[in-house]
Amino acid sequence: MLSKVQTAHKLLSKVGFKNLLIKIYVYVSTAPIRLYSSTILKKSFGNIVAYGPFKGMKLGEESWWGLFDQSPMILGTYEKHVQERMVTESSNRHVFIDIGAADGFFGIGAVTSGLFEKSYCFEISKKGQTLIQKNASLNNVSEQIEVHGEANQQTLLSILSLYHPSEVLILCDIEGAEYDFLDHELLEQLEGTSMIIELHEFIENGTKRAQELISRAQKVHVVDELKEVPIDLTEFKVLDSLGSNSRLLAISEGRPEAMRWITLSPKNLSH
């Protein structure tokens, strides 16, 4: 899996130093507004998700990965399309595996929401692992969550061996490492499971490697693009006191460019 430093290096190799500086400037210059939005929301709702499928989930005071994402998390808009897909998949799957779990937003939300009965969180960062455990305890779901370090094929398959493939949904968001991790051999082993994968095409050769991953996956899965969904800001009256730019930044996830997600579904749904 890739660290933040490795991700930045790969981004630099693709976009060039000048463009990277511009991206960093935009990110840094908007960060105070995003934090201010979080402050306003915390005053209204506490550190608790107020909208969406994860409504009622408590967010920890500490943050390793998602410090600037707490505003969209509280508003329930953070990767909203992923949350909605989890709702759909939960109708016949009860085990959630989060590869690249960061602070545990999805891994913990999967069970606090009642969508899934069991959640396995893989996170390479020791700090992230600790925060997931703390946040699971904060939400009284520690018994439903297992926290692991870096995922590899052996550890993933050992967990999958406990369940029928049709019981499992996997979310994979590992900052570009998905292209090496999800090789043909592993995809064949995952034939009966459903997956959501975030593609990181901003890394070097990312677009080419994304297409290669899609081609590999299509041999054993039905592959579809998971499109981002529009967000209606008028739903959030708590933001009415903010200016137009600040309201938009309240739901910003600070991404360096437009991202893509894909879903993998079993070709034979009777598996």
C-alpha cells in the first residue's frame, strides 16, 4: 500500500512540479474554510454524522487521514455514491471488508448503520489502526469490527474463507496500490464477491493501469462505473449563513482531480 509521501511522489511524476505546486496551493488555501465549515457543523451536531446512511455515527476528535473531510462526513455527503452502493449491496450481503480503511469512516459506518453485521478494516498506518479501534469503541461496535494492518492476499483470503462469497462486499481504496494488489490470480479468488474500487489515475501511468485492471476484472466480474451523485446544498439549512464559496467547500473532498470508481459484481449471481 502507498503512504501519503509515496502518493505525492507519484502525483509529481505525472503532473509536473509547476502543476503540483498549483494543486498544493489550492488545497492549502481552501483548507481553513473547510475547517471553519467543520467547526460550524460541530457546534450544531457535535462530532456526529447528521445525514445519510451513517446518520448517528460518532466521529472521533482525533483524525489521521480525514481531518479536512469532517464537514462532508457530518453532512453525509462524503463519497455519497459509495455509501449508496453499500446500502444497495447490504440487502443480501452482511460482511464488509474495507481495504485502506483510513480513520474507519466506512468500516465503522457499515455496522453502526446496521447495514452490515461484521466489518474487517485493513489499514497500513499504525496511527490509523489505533484510531479505528478508538472510534469503534466510541460507537460501541468494537465486537463487530476487526482491525488489521496492511492487506495481502493471504490475510484477505483467510477472512473470505469464513464466509460464502455472496455474503461479502469489499471496498478497496489504497491510493494506487490497487493495480498491483488486484492481480488476475486474486480477482479469480474473488469471483463470487462484490467490490467497490476507487481508481487512482493521477499516479504515473494511472489511466493505463486502470484500464488494465478493468480488463482483468472483466474476465471474472461484471464491471460498471460507479458515478458520483449530485448534492443538493439546499438540503443543509445549517450552511445558509455561509457564502456561496464556503458552502461549496463544506462538501469538498479536496481531490486533486476528478476521480473514478468501479464496481465488480459476480457474473453468476447464483454463486
